[in-house]
Amino acid sequence: MFYELAASSWGQEELDAMQRVIASGYFTMGENVRALEREFADYFGMKHGVMVNSGSSANLVSTAALFYKQDRPLQRGDEVIVPAISWATTYHPLQQYGLKLRFIDIDLQTLNVDVSKLEQALTPRTRAIVAVSILGNPAALDVMRAFADAHGLYLLEDNCESMDATLNGKFTGTFGHLNTFSFFFSHHISTMEGGMILTDDTELAHLCRSIRAHGWTRDLPPDTKIFDRKGSEFYEAYNFILPGYNVRPLELSGAIGREQIKKLPAMTAQRRKNWALFQELFGKDERFIIQRENGKSSAFSFTLILNPAHNADRERVFGALRDADIGYRIITGGNFLRHSVMKYYDYEIVGDVTNADIAHNRGFFVGNHPQDLTQQLERLHSALHNIA
């Protein structure tokens, strides 16, 4: 395809890293994973990094950890405020742990949650907020953290689409009590599959480490406070203290990630150069609503919403994209309330979700990659020039 939705960001460095792991004969979670956890946390200025096998698992483990805190743990039936647009595994762990979701609409310009509706969504049962920065564009994370602190709520930041973005000079993925990242193929760095949890809270970090690997104690430091060592080392090596999972990453992914994190600043800079060209081509075209930058976006992709005032036919637009050999897809997961899986959820909608519906019904995105996309974006502009 001339203009793909996703493209590899690997070079010889990643292939060489894989060969070193293969030559070592050690493939399960080991020194490369531990090193990436340190390097990734250092990059973002956080105390603790816990690597897992995907961003989805990062959300699952983070949600679980909040249920096992010593003080003020989450409980089934508690409520959590969520945006109407995000990916499925932003929401699924919340449902799986028995939380009630309160959905609020998005801002049509930024595609992020409309923070003016937070107060309306708050009830005596509200215990947490999930913050999502959509497709590289920082949400109003400062507002959400202040709101969470004022009301004694946990802030879980799903930053799987927005690595290396900043708000007021602070990285996204550092505002929450727990913060999650994805290393999937199409994301800002790729380790085949993989994800990371960042936190400054030592208790939460230790809970995540235990939950990541069977709920055992083996990966915890001697001074951990989340359990009391009572037995001999023979038994403590297999002491299960929490209902955990096996979502450990591979050494291959850790080694690849160490090479990718070195390249991240340059890759983000190229994505932003492409973003500047996209803005130049489409920013003044009233037929489209494009994502308005909040803070400094890391430009995951380029979103286009057909302006309802112009009443364009999206299927005709899609036909033009297919003819031009350009890939396209729904914005993240669209309005999640429109999916059949909602029949399994306990949830309420706060107000209306008109903007999320507009994005769902009239929006799409095309890819951005850490390489010069001048030719691809010019073809996109040409394909849509006389269509919408």
C-alpha cells in the first residue's frame, strides 16, 4: 500500500539486540527487561517502571493493584469516570473488576474528555478517573489530577497512544497514580508486543510486580511492605500473596525496547514534522475538523472528522482513499458505547455523548510514522481535494 496505517520503526540495532538475546539462550524476563524498566522510568522522570507483555495488560495490572492497596483499596461497585472514546482495554479491566463506569463526552476539537463534565459525573461512589490522551494529543491531565486530588480519587492514566507528548513541559504518562504505555507495532516505540507501568508509589509498584507474575513474591525487594516474610527461603520463593496473572514480557522485547527508547526523541521529532505538514494542508479546510493540539502532541496519527455543517458522504471519502491506496480506520475505538460488549457492563452515561457520536459516525484517521511522509500526505490531500 502506498500509504499504510502503520510502519516498522526498527533498524539493524533492534535486529542485533534480538540476536544477542538468542545467542544468550535466555528468553524469559531477565536483565534486559530490568534494564529497560530503569531506562524507561528515568526517561520520564518516574521512580518505578514495571514492564508487561502489552499495554492492555498494563491497564489490567494497574486496575488490579488499586484493589490490593493497604489503605483505601478500590472495591467492586465503586464508580470510575471514563471518556466515551478510547480503546477497548481501557475499559475491560474496569468491568472485569466489578467497577461501574460513568461515561462522559469528549471535546470534538481535541478528541479528549470534556473536563467541564467531571463535576456532573461525580457521585459519593466515585473513586477513580481514567485519563486518556487520544492519539498523541495530551488531555487536560493537569485539570484531572487536580480534580482527583481535591476529591480523594485515584487517577489512572492510559497513555498507550501518547508516549513522548508533553503538557506544560511535563510528560504525559506521569500525571497519574498509575500510568500505562503500549509498545505495540504501530505505537511510538515497538517491542513486538509489550507495555509498561510507571508510578512514583512504591506500594503500587510492588503490587504490580507481584500481580504481573502469578501473584508471587519472587520479584519483590527484601524491604517490601506488601507482605511479611515468615517462612524459609525454600517456601518464600513460591509464596503466592495476590490473585495474579502471568503477563510477563520476554527478554527479546526488553532488548528491543532498549534500542527503541534511544531513538524515541528523533522519532517523535519526525512525527511532529509530519504533523506540521498535515496541519498546513488541512488546517484551514472547513470541510474537516482536525485534532486541535493541547500541549505538545506526539502525533500518533492524523484524524479527520467530516464537518457536519458540510454534510459530506463518508463512504464517498473512503472510496477516494481506497482508490489512492491509502489506509484508514476508526478513531481509536470510536464511541465505546456503540459496541455490542456494553451489554456486559454496569455503566451510566452522564449527559449526552453527541461529540463522541460525531467522531464515531463521521471521523477516521490515517497513519503517521517516524519517517518523512511528504509524498503520502500530499497524495491524501489530492485524493480529498474534490471529494468531501
